[in-house]
Amino acid sequence: MSPTSGPAADSTAPISLCAREPRVPAERLVAEMVPPPRFASARFDTYIPDPDRPSQAEAVRVLSAFADGLGGSGERGRRRWFRKAAAPSGPRGVYLDGGYGVGKTHLLASLWHAAPAAPEQKAFGTFVELTNLVGALGFQQTVRTLGGHRLLCIDEFELDDPGDTVLVSTLLGKLVEAGVALAATSNTLPGKLGEGRFAAADFLREIQGLSAHFRPLRIDGEDYRHRGLPEAPSPYTEEDVTRAAERTPGASLDSFPALLGHLSRVHPSRYGALTDGVGAVCLTGVTPVTDQSTALRLVVLADRLYDREVPVLASGAPFDRIFDEEMLKGGYRKKYFRAISRLTALAREGKSLVGAEKSTGKSA
């Protein structure tokens, strides 16, 4: 939402994310397995390949053919497709590997839209949302629910612990047996999942099993979110942030340390619901995060805010310094760089909140 303008505008009490404790029923988790608002209109013809990166145009070609290969419509075509897929002779999925900001999520959402199936026959969600669904429904019910789909798209595929490795390996194996086609994005090749985060060698069989389901498709390029754009805005003063929050309908206002503490008490599967109806997130006192568990929760929140196109306005440390150097060299570095990229893009979008507020004649 855009901020109310004019010197006579009434002040609006900001929302506090810390005061929210959302409860998300399992049926909502299933219903929301569609491309998020930011990618609701994503299509192959709206993806703009970098002419200096041929792999991007090649990705569009391969994924378009993959969508066409799903084929058939109606119940009769669906049963024929399943019978054909019941005993696959090769990978039943495609795996988009590349750095952050090369448009992998756009392409994955485009594939979901292009797949010739009704919306209820295809699912789209992040890896975290998929594991949360298993937690909410139970393993067997998840298999029954997703096993009736033609396509499962998994964004931000990551293996953070051995339990996830075994769980997802078993789940995807069951879904492939049921005839479900798979598509995933990640910053890590399927055979390298888990490296730097746990003893991946001890789970080599599961990781190799996951890799066997996918045909890797490498996408090179620079982060499109910042290609040719000005640098991210510097953090604002606490007074700027507070005043903008008070004048922006639907804005939230929280201190950064308090929000991080609150995130530790809310399951990551509820971070999307935590931001329901929020038009902008305003944060005061941003400081570098040094605890890994806290940092990973912040990554999930950044993803949900980005998906929902919620601008961010902050005071304190700039977002490119929100994770310390040791974290940016560790096993989760790609997640942290993605979060920095997305928060920076949202901060750029949030800049207009301060500009609009100052245009009313109230100086900082």
C-alpha cells in the first residue's frame, strides 16, 4: 500500500509483528502451494535472458519443452500420463542450478503456469514449505496429497540436516513412483547438497538418490535485482522509520532485536501468515546477526517478504552487513547472499515510504 499523503492525514498506529502469533491450518498450507504474488504473472515470455549468458535462453527452451512434455488434459489423459511415467527410465525432473538473482524462481513459476494441468494438479512451494507440509499432514498423507499431482515445483532446494535428507529422498522417490514430475531450483548441484552443513558423506546414498531424479540445468549470470540499478539506500534514522510507519497504512513497526527474538518462538512455516495484510515492514536498530540459527530464521522471513512484495524500511546497519564474514564463508553462505540480495531489493522499494512522508512537509 502507498502511504497516506498530505499534512492533514491522520496518524495510523503501526502493526507490531511481535504481537502476532499466527496459527496456520494444514489445509491452508496445501492451498497456498502456488507461485507467490511476486511471481503470479511470471511467464517464459516475460523472462528477459541476458544476451551475454546463453544458458539463460537455453533454460527457457528446455523448460518450455519440459512443460510441453507433461502433455494431455482431462482425466483420461492424466491416467495415460501416469501409466507412462510409472516406470521412468531416466530423471523425472529438472533441476535449475545457478547463483542468486539469475531468475530461477521466475523460470520455475513460469513452468508451473505453462504446465498443461489444472491448478489443483500441480504444486509450487519452497523446500521449507514442503518439509513443513510433511510435518503438518504426516508423511503418508503428504504422499497421498501430492501423489495425485502432475507436477511438483520446489524452490530453494536445500538440505540443512540429515533428517531432511532422508525425509525428502524418501518422499520424492514415492512421488516419482506415482508419476509426479519434479522441478527444483537451488544454488547447489544435487550431488553436492548438504556439503558444509553436515556430514554429507554419511548420507551419500540418499543424496545420490535425490540426484538421480533430476536433470541438472545450469543457469549463469549476474543478480538481475541489482543489474544496472543504483546502490541500495543507506539506512535511515530511527525517527524517519518511525514516522514513515505511522503514516503508511498497514505498516508494521518493530525493533530488529525484538523481532529476531519473536521469530525464535514462531515456526518458520508461519512466517508468511505473520506478514498477512502487512503493507510495509519498518525496523529500527538493525544490527549484524552472529548466531546461525537466528540468521537462518531471518533468511526465511526475507524470502516470505520478497515473495509477497513487502517493502522494508530500516535504521541501523545496512543489509549488506547483516551477516558477519564468518557466516558468509560458511556452508550456508548462498542462503545468506540470497537474503542480502532480496532485502536490498526490498529496501530499495521501501525508499519511497520515506520520500512520500517527507513530501508532506514534515522534515526528519
